[in-house]
Amino acid sequence: MKIVNVINEGRYLEMAAEMSTHTAFDAPGTAVSNDTTYTYLPIEYTKEDIAIIRELAAEYMEYATLPVQKEIAGLWEKVNDLESARPVVWHNELPWHELNADGELTNRTSTPFTRRIEDELLRKIYLWKHMRADMVLEPVFYSPMIINNSGMGISIMEETIATDVESTIVSHKFIPQIVTIEDTEKIKIPTITLDKEKTQATYQAYQDIFGSVMPVEIKGVQGFWFAPIDDVVQLMGTNELLLNVALEPELVHASMKKIVDAYMGALDQYETLGCLGSNNLNYRMGSGAYGYSSKLPRGPMNGMKCADMWGASASQFFTSVSPDMQDEFSIFYEKPWLERFAYSYYGCCERLDQKMDVLKKIKNLRKISCSPWSNTARMAEILGRDYVVSLKPSPACFAYDTFDEEAVRRDMGDKLNLLKNCNVEIIIKDVSTIRYDPQRLWRWVESVTELCNSR
């Protein structure tokens, strides 16, 4: 990503055709950019760095080898397999810069290479100590495949404005790059390559760092963020897309076709190169939670086939369009991708209770997002135990001047009563702020977990 100019409070950015590099350890990137997996970092570390990481790894392994880990994983399996089980609770997309109130997340290692390892261990240990819910820790550390992605040949240009310089949450204004049918020809199928030498070098360094304290495995890509309508929004502009579905539908169709072709071509290459890893694990599926299932193969962490994995999609920008329009401009293009996988997850922040008739056209649909804007009662009535309801409570409760824990318990109690005959996972996510008070999030997790345990 390169900065082109600075505009007042915001930034004017041009995201290069190769796009940016994804650095989160617990969230999927796209198949048409280098944000799919970790980028290669120069292998640099000291003896002091090794000692720090091994100390953290020993603590992590103490938790990861507890018998309760398999018990909780089994609970997730039952929910995902549509068997009767209590609701499970997880968390994601947290304001990490606000959670470090007591320095528990402060880095002590000396290089970018070791800090990436350290961050992952620090965060998982922090979550286990303070807001465990139904999280699962696997007794292994993954060394990433180093995969290069040429991008899909077209740039995203935007203006962004941030309210907190420490936060990754910003507002976006997209500068249209697709205006005519001819512009869609800029979209190309990416070229995917596996750098075996750097992958092996990273793996050997990880083994050296962890020693006998923690096992290390090479991991391919476990999942992708596939939301082609999001790509069209970023390339066409928000108002422009909403107008074009009515005034120039052929332009939207042409854009969606080219973008989906790029994704499908990239996926073919990931699969052929052996760069896919199992997501039948404690890995986030789409915008939801874990993918544990007794019906899917467990592993390996590379060389997997799509037919043995979870896939996902979403169309947040179409939350207010009609079901027919969603079917024509979104579901039609998403189905071929989703149906390459064993199971699929659909949705994110959009309202979907009014779209279930078209969503059910997806043959392998298993989990469906129930966002704060969805009608929970209607979702419960429609889905029953035929699917998993992926409930996303509103994180707005964390942003008020005071945190009302009783209001949280009432709201979640009401929702759980509505969903009593459903398979339910609960994810608190999109947490932009906790007003620099970590206990708000800890208490939310504790209260909701207690409610679920009583079911």
C-alpha cells in the first residue's frame, strides 16, 4: 500500500494491484490479494527473543493441553453438526490497543519476525485468562506458507478518516475505478506462487525458536474472505453501485462476473499448489466462529481440497435490496464458489431474515449470520435446527459512558429464549471501542457464558 497524498484529517490512499498484506492470525483474507496469509519477514532473532517466546509458549501449552480443550471442541462439533447442544460463545475483532491496560500485551522481543510470534501468543493467553468463553487452544504453533499473489490488476482508491490514531477502524470513501464496461477488463485472474524456500526457512526458524517447548507445523491458507459485492463497492463507489443495479445492471453483472472469475481462478491455483489447510479447527469461518465438525476430515494443514473444507461469503452492502435483486446480483455469483466446499457460512453485518428463501438455494449452506439488524424471532422460526444461527449481538453497549451489565443479560436472555430450539453460536465482534476499559468486555463474556451454561 502506498500513500499518495494527505487530505486534511484523512488519508488519500491508492491500494496497489498487489494490495496489502494481512497480518491478523485469526481472520481470513481474500484470494485475490496478498492479504490471504502472512508476508515473509526477514528472519532475525536473538537468544533473548528465544527465551521470551519459550516462556510464553510454555504458558500457552499449559493451557492448550488441558482436558477441557477437547471437551469444548466437542461442544463446537455438536453445534456445527446440528446436534443438540447449549449455545457456544466466542469473540473476535477486538480493539487490542484498548485491552492492554496493564501491559499484558506489550512486546518484549526485538524484531518484527519475533514480535509477530509473540503477539499471537500474548493475545491467545490474554483471552484465555480474561475472557475464555468457549475458545479452544490447540497445542501447536503454525508456521505460515509464504505465498505470493499478483492481485487482480486493478487498484482501489479511497479516502479514509480515523477517530483514534491507534485504532484500525476508519471511515472509507471510495473513488470509482469502474465506470464503464471497458473498465471491467482491467480485472485479471491473479497468479499464485508458493515460495518453498522462504516457507521452509521460516519453518526452520520457528522450530529453532520453540525448541521442544511447543510443536510447529507448516500451515496453508485455512479460509478466504469472499464477498465480491464488497469488491464492486470499493471499485465502483457506494452510491454509484446502488444506482447502477437499477440504471446500468449490465455494468454490475459484468463487474461481478470478472471479479468472481478472478476469485475462482485464484482458488484453483491455491488448491493445485497444495496451499490449503484444514479449517475443521479453532479457525474463524467467514464472519462467524469455529469450524469444528465431526463430519469433515481433520487435517492436514496443507494439501487440503475445497470439498473437505468450509467456505464462506457475505453481501453486506445489499442489506436493503430486495430478495430478488440479491438473488440476481449476489447469490447467483456466490453459489459456484460456496458449493465447491463441503459446508458454507453466509453473512456478516447485513440483515438476512428477509432473504432466507434465496439463501436456501445454496445447497451446502450450514451457518447463517444473525446480525444486530436481523429479526431474531424470524430467524429462529425459519432456521430451526436445520442450520446454525450465528448470533452477533450489538457491541454498542461497550461505547456508552457506563457499561450496563444487567441490560446485556436481559437482552441476551431474551434472544436465547427466542433461539431455544436452534443451534446457536454467539460472537461478540466489531468492537470498535471499550472506552479503554477492558473489564467491560471481560464482564460481557462472563455474563453471556453464564447464561449459555444455564441452558
